[in-house]
Amino acid sequence: MSALKNCYRDPMTPRSNTRQRLIEAASVIIDDTGPVRLRLRDVADAVGIKEPSVYKFFRNRDALIVAAGAARYARGLVFIAERFAAHATQATSREEFNETIRQTVPASTDSQRVEDRVGRVIALGMAMSRPELAEQIRLVQAEANRQVASGIRHGQKHGWVRSDMTAEAAAHWASALLSARVFLELDPQLAHSTEWDDFTTHALLAVCNPETP
């Protein structure tokens, strides 16, 4: 089980790519001041390049904001979905499948992923006035749903998961449920956090298979 748990620790992302560094710098500024105050000069200075060089990677300021928003939404989400799919599709028993769910919840709600969840909320807020970003977020979420759904269908194939539900719908619901932990984290003392995680785990197991205790 420890090996399964450790597989959810994503490796460090290389940061030598200039485009990626620009996105990360823009994300930091957006977190601090919001997208309205983002200036290309500040982003360029943070990366150590001249402002005109930014246009080699992004056609304008809004394109950089969209890229930063999409990256913040994707951070951690697709990784967790891929890991769930990798292990769920290799499960050889109901217990192995259920254990994958049990390990996915703490991996998703880990305190080290608070910034990921906050980033998704910020990105969603930005998308309300940016259709291009909304489309990028839709694509990111669709990929995460596709990965999780593949694991769910494996469980359905073997009779470990109820067959009367759509795998993609269940995947979308699970993603929203896990991301919603950010609302709990508005409480600096994280009151009831353990209970929230337990409720979430039981809810996911119950939706997949009502016979699971």
C-alpha cells in the first residue's frame, strides 16, 4: 500500500523552459494582485528577459493570462487522474480497486496541494470573463475525466463498480468533490478536515459500489 501511496507524489517539473517560466511568473503575480494588474514588464523581469522577448511566446498580455490560468487549473489535477487510471486499470480484485480510491483521496487532499486547489478556483473565476480560458479549462477537465473514467470502466467490466452510471459523469463529479476541499481550507484551523476526508472516501466508494462498507 505504501508503494501505491508514494506513486501520487509527482516529480519536480523542469523549469528551464522559458515559456513555462513565464507562465509560472505570471501565475505568481496573478495570485498576488489578480490578472488586472499583471504587466508583461514585471513578468519579463521575474524571468530575467527583456519585455519584447515575451512576444516570442505569447501574442499579447491576455494570451499569457489564459496560459497561466489553464496551467493553474491543470496543476496536479491531470497528474492525480493519470495515477488513479494507471492503478485502477491494473487492479485484479475489488479490494485493489477500492484501495486505489482510498489512496486517491488523501493524495488529492494533501496539504501540499492546497495551492493547486486555490489555483483552480482562481482560474475558474478568471474564466468567467475569458471564453478562451474557459475553453482551455474545459479541455483540461475533459482529459482528467477521460483518465479517471478509464479506471471506472475497468471496475465496471469486472463487476466491482455499478454498471448503471456513466463513467465520465462519475469522474467529473469526483473531480469537483475533491477540488471543493478548498472551501474547508478557508478555516485556518482546518476544523473537521479528517471527517471531510472520511466522508469523501465513503461517498466515492458508495457511488462506485453501494455494497462496499
